[in-house]
Amino acid sequence: MESMLNKLKSTVTKVTADVTSAVMGNPVTREFEVGRHIASGGPGLCWRIYNGTKKSTKQEVAVFVFDKKMIDKYQKFDKDQIIDSLKRGVQQLTRLRHPRLLTVQHPLEESRDCLAFCTEPVFASLSNVLGQWDNLPSPVPNDIKEYKLYDVETKYGLLQISEGLSFLHSGVKMVHGNLCLENIILNKSGAWKIMGFDYSISSNNPSEAELKYTCKEWEPNLPPLCLPNPEYLAPEYILSVSCDSASDMYSLGVVMHAVFNEGKPVFQVNKHDIFKSFSRQLDQLSSMSPAVLNKIPEDVREHVKMLLSVTPNVRPDADQMTKIPFFDDIGAVTLQYFDSLFQRDNLQKSQFYKGLPKVLPKLPKRVVVYRILPALTSEFVNPDMVPFVLPNVLLIAEECTKEEYVRLIMPDLTPVFKQQEPVQILLIFLQKMDLLLTKTPSEEIKNSVLPMVYRALEAPSVQIQELCLNIIPTFANLIDYPSMKNSLIPRIKSACLQTSSLAVRVNSLVCLGKILEYLDKWYVIDEILPFLQQIPSREPAVLMGILGIYKCTFSHKKLGIPKEHLATKSLPHLVSLSIDNNLNLNQFNSFMAVIRDMLGRMEAEHKTKLEQLHVMQEQQRSLNISNPGNQSEETKSPPSSGSQIDDIFGSTGVNGKENGSAATTSQPNRMSLTLEEKQRLAKEQEQAAKLRNQQPLAPLTIKPAAGNNAQTKDLTSSLLNSMASLNSLSLANAARPAPAQASTISAYPSTGPMVGSVGAPVSNGFNPPMGFQTGGMAMAMRPAGPGLYGGMATTTSTPNFAALAQSQGQTGKAADMSALDNLFTPNRPKVTLNQMGPKAPPGSNTPWLGQFGSAQNAQTQMQGVPVSMGAVPSGFGMQANPFFSPQNFSQPAATPSMNPSAIKHSASVNSDLKDLFG
């Protein structure tokens, strides 16, 4: 590890030393920060290219540095020749300004050790890309080593060079004189630019139609850096010492050959015997073999052959080359259009941007990200163009990695997040919200993305609110819970309550229903369900939306509604909504199905609770019987049979006597029971256990066993003790006052916990002392009544059992308990509302299907919902969630009704809902 660190340290030190020694003392370093060595270019690849930044503006640049140590081996005269040639080339490039020429940001500066100037950011020279790595850092950077030119890059690059030559020949009246791979630079976005004007020749008669150029004779004794690259020179340069614009076109033909042949020119030239090499080359060009051009694409092969013609007049000029069919490629045309956008008006730009999404998938990612994306983001300064540019930028973002998105796209998108005009910007962002939440860092989501969603919910435009509400469920799983709970949900609720648009209100309820699964149970119970009762309007679509939220909450396995909430809030609210006159038959059936389901669940849960409590009390009583030492309290205050019967059946006992005349004899003290009495008591307990196994709370007809009066009293007392186990009270055997006939229920029920005979609070065996909440039916305990329910009297008359008891006492026959049977009738088969109507058609298995149909269809079809005890519909997906069935919210056929909430209807609510939900 230490050796690796030392190696890294030495490498960094060496690179820093190279950079420092290369530009130390050069005036360029005053204004620019020089970075690492990235490439090489220019004549003979003599210029080292470094990346850099301008100190004042942090603008990125490329720094070209020529180290004078490279020419130490030459004589002073040759050195001066080389330096003068390099200076001339940079100065000429600085004076020329064109998109196809390399842009100079800072002119040439000279110091004792080097020459340096700054240009636009550069990637490498075309020679580096095609495998010439002279004067590059060691090791060669991977981005250069692995760089491969795409077809569209090659085509458009050659088109750019042709356009650059056209500018030089027609505009400046100049011949480049040394067009080769070393003098073609690829900038950071991949555009091909021309440099290396060291041997450029200006026309002697620029104002005349026939231009003339003075060409220097080839001097083989000069250093190579003082001469153009002979492998790219036209034959007339050497053999006839003449040149014109056609000479550059020959060089372009060699460049095109090299691009398609891994950087190799048409012919290799012997620089020691240049004249002989060119003479031989002339003969080969006159009878060129087809094998020389076999790697060049067929649709441009003939044009390259013409460019390499020995006769200058046969060669096409630069302007003609820009118009050949080879450059009509869709990608090349697209890139060309981007380069000329500054010349277009907004209408032309908008038309181009509309068609761009069809072209982007056909282009390589590198071209899209580094060529097209910068041109698109530069349009963000023009608000009118943002709606046309933004979809293309987001389309590119989808293909980028998260790191590329953060580095290349997000800095330009952040200011656009805050733009509110034109309104299409917000709509486009909402449609791509999943992309933004997936790739944007969490901090930026909180600061920029979510505030944009909140603005959409509060926007004055109904269309934006509707779109936002429809889209939120698609990315709700990507929103962090605190933001959803504290910011998003309150705004949805506010939009629902404050809007005057029925569509927005319905969409708010649909949105809430779809995102319920991302909320916790108690937040839904405390915030969402109470909110439903605040909604003022009673349109069918709104009522069905409310019903859907109740059903989703009730049936979802993660949520659910407690039975206390069902009994006191949910069911009363749903029952009141179910009888609204605006509902059709199917919609009413949907309400009743959910209400029955809730009632079934509530009944099952509460019955289970009571049965568990009953079992615990029986176990406790059995322990008390088996352990006589714990019976001291019971011995002191044994309960009377009459008071227990009053507790169960009301103020009139089973024995037919008034409360005050109930049997006052207490049960025998269990401490002094004989063996025969213990056996009899055990049989009585067994009979009581059999009774408990019958249907709860539905007593069977009791036939007292024949025997003496004392035995009957003992058996009755034991049976009543068993029935009294439904509560855990041991009641005092006090005299009972006469019943109050037809009295009313007290308006002030007791709220304290129930107490037993010794004043101890009742416990259910698991929890601390339990106080029973008073429900919707008020009760009042009699001041002097000993029974649990003895003080409750209602205006409803109760069956009179007195005649029954008297008849029993007079005849001595078995008691007829039919009155009790009538009071507690066993469960009978019930006929549901669904069984009264027509049966559902076969194959319809979705409870919510067709439930919101029109009123006229309601006459012919009624969907039943099977309800089982405590059954919970499984799943919360597309089938189980009613909000994913848009037909749930269709309006009934025009039903005359009041509009209590003063909600303004548009031209037709039916058409609005049809647009919303299909």
C-alpha cells in the first residue's frame, strides 16, 4: 500500500513539475490556471494541449504550449525559423473568426522557455484520435485510447472541414497550405475545427475573379517543423511549385482517405528524396487501383477519387463538396442545423425542436450528450423556447446515468424549476416527475422539485390542478414520508375543499385513494377520514369518491379501521351519505355492501372480545370454587337469585316476582356442604357448561328438574350464577325496589368504571381496570338498584314473565319458557337486499364493477357483494382499489337535485367526468 502511495505521489509530482516547467514565467499563467496535459496537435504534433480555467471567470479553456526545449538540437537559425513559423500560424488563426476554425481565447504569449496561447476547450487532435500519440502524456489517457468515431461524427466532421475550407477559399481568399490530421482539432463537444495556418497563403489579387497564389519552393534542408506535411500535399506543390484552392481540396481527399483507413494517408513519402517520391506518386495517381479506396464508403468513393486527381481542375471545390449526397445523413443534417440555430427565428426553432425527439434515439449517446445537449440548454435563457426545448432535454436525461445527469443536466435545469411562465413548463415537469425524483439528489428534490408540485396544486388553472392530481399517484412512492405528510397531503385536502370545480374535487379524492397505501394507519384515521366529513358537496361522483376512500382504508391489510371508529364515526357518516337522493340504485348498493361489510367486521371483533372475556371470568370462577379459602368475600355478600335475574333480563325476574319479592335466601355456605350437595353442585356446573356451549346470548328453554322446592332453588341459583359470568360483578343481596314502569332513559349516563361487590374496578384479565365507554345510547344506574342494568328503563314495554311464574307455581308443571324464546330468538337466515333483486350476470366477479352506472342501467343490473364474518378483500392493486376504475365516478342520468355547496358546474359535468375518467 505504501509503495502504491509513493508511486502515486511521484507521478503527481512529476506531472506538476512538467506543467510548472512548461509554462513557468509565461504571461498566460497570470490570467489562466493551467491543468493537466491532455493531448497534442499542430504541425508535427509539437503543441502540447493542457486543460485550464480563466482565473477571473472560471471559464474552461485549453492551453497550447510549445516547449522550446524540443528544438534545442537545432542551430540558432533553424530555431528561429521554427519559432517564426509557429508564431505566424497562431497569429493568423487569432485574426480569423469562423465556427469551423479553432477559436482563440487568449493570443500567443512568449517567454524564455515556451510559447503559449489559449483556445476554446479541446478534447484532442484528429491525429491523436486515429492513433498518433506523439507528444502525449504517459500513459496515454484512456479517453483518447478508447475513442472511436461514429459514422455520424465522421460525416459531419468532414462536412465541417469542407465548410471551413469554403470559408477560407471564398471568404478570405486564402489557401491553408497544410491541411492534415494534426491540424484538425476536436473540441470538447466533438466539433472538428481547423488550425495550423503556419503555411497559409493569401491571394495576390483578392479582388479579381481568377485568384493567384504565390507558392514557396520546397527546401529539403529546413527542419521538418518549418515545412508542411508532404504526405498531404498536392503534387503541384513539389513538382511545379504552384498552388491554389484546389491544392487544399487534394489535401481534403487525403484526409478523407486517412479517416477511413485508421489514420494512414494514400502514399508514404520518402522525405530524403521528396522529388523522386512525388514523381512515383504522380504515376500511381494517374492509374489509381480500386484497392486503394476500398475502405471508403461507396457513396463517397467517387468524390474522393476526384479529389485525388492529378489535374487540379477535375477536383470539386469546397462549396461543391458540402452539397454531396454523402452529407445528407439525418444525423449530420441535425448537427448542422444546431450549428446554425443562431441564424433562425423562434418559429423555425420551435418547428425543429418539435421533430427532434424522433431523431435523438438514432444518434449515438456521446453525440447527443456532448453536441446536442449544450445547444439545447443554451436556449433556456429564452422563456418562449423552453416548452419546446425541455422535452428534448428530459428525453436525453432518461438515457444518462445519475452521475451524468447531476453533472451535465441538473445545473441548467435548476433555474427552470422556478419558472412559472409559460405554464407549459410546469405541465412538462409534472409529466416527467418520476424521472426527476429518481435522478435528482434528495436535497435538490426538497429545494426545487417538490416546491414545483406544491405550486401546481395551488395554481389558479384548473387544468394544472387536475393534471397534478392525476400524476401524483404515479410517483408517490418516491416522495419521502415527512414531505408527503406535512406538505403534500394538506395541499391536496385544501384543493379539494376550496375549489369551485367538481373535477378538481373528484380528482383530489381519487388521488388520496391511490396514495393511501403509502400512509400509516393512524395518520389516515386522524387526518384523512375526518377530512371526508368536511366535504360540503353531495354530487354522486364525490360521494362515491368518499366511499372509495372508506373502503380502501377498511379493506387494506396495512391500514384498517378500528371497531370503535367504525361504530362512532365511519358507519354513521356512511349511513347518512347512503340515503342521498342523488345516488342511483347501483351506487346505493355499493354503499350498503361496504356498510354490511363494516358491520360484519365490527360484530365479529366485538363478539370475539366478549367471548374471550367470558372464558377468563369462568376460569376465575372455577379457581374460586376449587380454592375455598378465597371465598370469604363471597360468603360475606352472597348474590341473590332475583338480583342476578334482574341483571340479565331487566326489572322483572324469571320467577315472575317483583324485584322486591325475589328469593332472599342466600346459597348455602360452600364451607359446610355435604358430600351429597357437592355431587349435586358438580352436576349443576356440568349442566351450566353445556348451556354455555350453545349459541351465545340466546338462552335455550330451561326445564327445571322435578324435585323439592329447595333443590329447584339451588339449581336455579347455580344456573343464574353461570349466566352472570358474562360480567365479572359479584352483586350484593340487597332488597330491590319496585320497577319503574315506562320510565325514560337518563340523559346523564355514568362514565365511571363498573365496580363489583367490594368496590373494586372490573378487570378483563389482561389490561388494567377497565372502564366501559358510554356509546350512542345513554344509560343511568338506579340510585338504589343493586343490578348492573336494573337502573335502566326504556319506554319500550318488556315481556311480562309474572304470569309464567305464577302458572308454574300453581300447577307444578314444567315452566313454559316461550316468552324467553321470543325475546332471544336464535339466528335465522337473513335475506339480504341483494337477494331481493336480480342476480348478477355470470362472470362478473369484481364487486365494484358497474356500481356507478347510470340510473337507467340501475333498473336492470344490481351487483351484490358477498359479505362474510370479518372478511377482508385481499389485495390493494388495480383490481381491489376502486380508484383505478374510472367508471366508478360517472354521474347518474339527469336527476333534479339541489346544489347545496354552490359548486359551479361547467357546460356539462357529465362531459367533464367523461374527459377525466374516460
